[in-house]
Amino acid sequence: MSGISQDIILDVCRLRTTFLDDIGNSRTISGSGFWVTSEESNIFVTNKHNVDPTLKLGADTKYRLETCEVELRGDVQQLIAEAKQNSGQFSIEFTRFFKINNFSDCLLKSGSSDVAIMRDPIFTDDLGAYTFGKIISKEDLADSSFFQDKVAMMDIASFIGYPGRGNNIWFDDQFNAPIARLVNIASWPKVPFSNKSIPTKDTLLVSGLSFSGSSGSVVLLHEKGVKAGQGLKNPDYVPPKVLGIMSGHWWEPNTGPEMFSHSGLSYFTRSTSILALMEKETLPSQPS
């Protein structure tokens, strides 16, 4: 058992961004992201490279962020009730993309890590019955001491997101539901992983298969040990925790199908970078 609530998929959403240059050329990309709630805000977390063209196209690129959309879900209980009445068929859309109206004001990007957040985004259209889960809280994010004391090499974790690119998607295409994949912690978690081929900071290496579209997936440590009953305490028990956000992977040269070109190594940006952004008060985005 992972110890992770199955409802967590309601917090994981697709992000769609469009970049525009000075002469009207546009590029649209999609990735993953997830919601984190705190007492003050609802925060959408994604990769910096999903909202900042300079990471993919270089610092001198003429492209700029033009639109930003997040896919939200219809009322799940209403959908289940309708499916029961209609032989398992839904009569309303399960998900829909909503354009963020104030991304220039609510977007905050890390200066060195591949993470960005949008604090209390305002959508152009009325959401109606569409919403997002509120399972992940700020307290669920691992801080520096958790990485020091509770995380170990070879620990089991999962990441949940939307792998695939263009029309070649690998998630549930009827309900637009994310999928989970297993990873193992591959680098020493007491310190961030460093490698000259990774241009951003505060990462950890994992053994596991992240692909295009998986960027922005939430990375979750499975619980470890046995949780003691009421009135008892097991010092070896470690609860499930959000370790960070999937950020990239390495390829091996291969002439066959794309999925067989994967090196089997991926990396994520640690939750410490997310927490650092959440603590910032100044908007719009400033380097961390």
C-alpha cells in the first residue's frame, strides 16, 4: 500500500500554454501540474519550462507567454450519478480547459529551479460546476529536514501526470484522467543531485520512466513502515509525502520506438523549491 489517497488524481491537471513571437508565430505546448492548498491560497504548481520559453528556446528567444490554460473537472458526483442513469455513459463533458486571465500577475517563477506557481489564478470564464481537488496541502510538501531524515536511496515513489505528445497520448482519453508510474530514488537524497546535463538546480534522480507530457507531474513518496494504532507510536513510520515535481529524463540513442529510447533515468525538482516560491509575497515573478 502506498498510503496515498486515490482522490489525489483530482488535484492533477493538464496545463496548455501558447507562446507568441514578435511577428505572430505561435507555439502551443502541454504538460502537467497540480494544485496545492494553504490557508491563504489555492496554488497551481508546474514546471518553469512549461511557462517560460527561455528554458527550451534560449535566453535570446523572441517568444513570450501569450495564453495559459488549465484543465478542470466537472462535478465528479454528478457525473457518476449521470453515468448510472445512462448505462455508464456521461452526458456532460468530464473536463474542460479554462483560460487564466491574470497569469502575468499571479505567476511566480524560480530563478534557478525548474518550477513555477500560479497563486489564486482567475479564470476568464465562469467555472460553473467545474473545479479541482483540494487533497494536497502545503503541509504535505517535504521540507529540507524531511529529505535529510526520512528519504533514502531506493525508496519507492510514484509520479502522477499526463504522458504523451500531440495525438500520441498514454493517459485515459475518455475521462482525461492522469496515470501513475513507479520510480525509485536513485541519488543520495540528503543533497540535491548535480549533473552538467541538467541546467536547473535542486533536483533528485530517480530510476523510472518519465516521458513528454509528464513534466509537471506530482512526485509522491510511498509510506514506509507500519503506522501504529491510537495511543502508540512507531518511530520508524514515515507518512506519504510530496517530494516534488517531475522535470525531465535522459534518452539513449535508439532507432526503434520512442519508449525504448528511454535511459530509465528521470529527475524531479524537489519540493523545497516549491515551498520557497510559496513563501514569496512579491508578484510578478522574480528570481529566487
